[in-house]
Amino acid sequence: MCKNFMGANMSFTKQSQFALTTRGRSSFAISALICLIAAVLIADPAFAIKKCQDENGVWHYGDFAAQECEAAIVSELNEDGIKVGEDVPPPSAEELKAQEEAESAARKAAIDEEEQRKKDAEVVKIYGSEEIILSTRDRKLASIDNNVDVTRQIKSGIVKDINTLKKRKQTPKVKKLIEEREQAIKSYDRVISQNLAERDKLSQKYSEIMRQFRRASARIKARNAS
């Protein structure tokens, strides 16, 4: 079969190339390609065939990489048609940009991880344990509750004084005393409201502290296990 192709007056020299689309081609055409490669190798045993496929699916063969394959991997074949080498094209501008972005993201992730590691260690160092967090919270809440109870007792005593004064003859002096005590009750009500609001904030604060502590502890445990 190769004799028929060799008789077709085909020759190849240095810096030559040719292309063949294998999609939809017959085995006859592929055999022809093999014979052509063999002819080139016989004519010049030192001649290395290079092979690549362009973006349109066309295979290119020759003694140098086709321009159409500038962005493709070029395989080098020996005289037996076996791949003995491979040239990888340099990365494109888009690939270089993507690589730089990936490296930048990796550096940022490493910095963030180190910062998180330091924060976790600091949280665990400050609060110590869940038991310490709970006991500190409960002690502060109990102090606020005690202030509220004392204020309510004082308010209760003033309410009794007002009720007693209202049973007396409503002279200007008595009315003034009642008015003063009613103002005092309003003042104590504000103190109680402030204490209760402070209690809610404190409770929320320690709930967040507990979440932070548990997350930090979990991350430290995961790092130590890895």
C-alpha cells in the first residue's frame, strides 16, 4: 500500500508540515498518513515528526509545530511512531491571570487562617472553659437581680407611704408629700427598667461568648487532630 503513496511524487524537507482531519476520514486516509510519515523518516532518519491537534480538531504533522497548534500540546514521535517527547505550550494571558488570582487567594486564605488561629487561642486563653463562662455570667446576673429586688422593695415601701398619706386629710403639705413620693416611684421604675435591659444585654453577651468559645475550641481540636 505504501508503494502506491510513495509513487504519488510526495516529498518533505525541513521546516515542512501537513495536516489531516481524522474526523469522518476512512481508514484508507489514515493509512495514507502513516505511509507519508514513514516516507519522511526513511528519507531522513534524524527527522523527528511532531504531532498536535488544533482547536478545530485537525491533526498536524511535520518537523516543527504548526502555528495552528501554538496553544496545544505537541507530541514528538520517533521512527516507529511512538511518542518520545512532549512540548507543553506556555500559559496564555488568561491562564497566567487565573494562576495569579489563585495564588493571591491562597496567600489570603493562609493569612486569614493564621489570624483565626491567633484569635482562637486568645478566646480560649481569656475564658478558660465553659464552666468559667457560665459561672461568671451567673454571678453578674445575680448581682443585677439583687439590685432589682432591692429597688422593688424600696418602691413597695414608698407605695405604702402614699397609701397611708392618702388616708390623711389632704392638706397642701400632705399633697406635696404624695407628689414627691410618686416622682420617686417613677425614678425607681426607670432604674428597674434599666437594670432589666442591662440583664438582657448581659445574657446575650455571654451567649455570644459561649458560641465563640465553642467554635474556637472546635477549630483548635480539628487542627490538633489533623
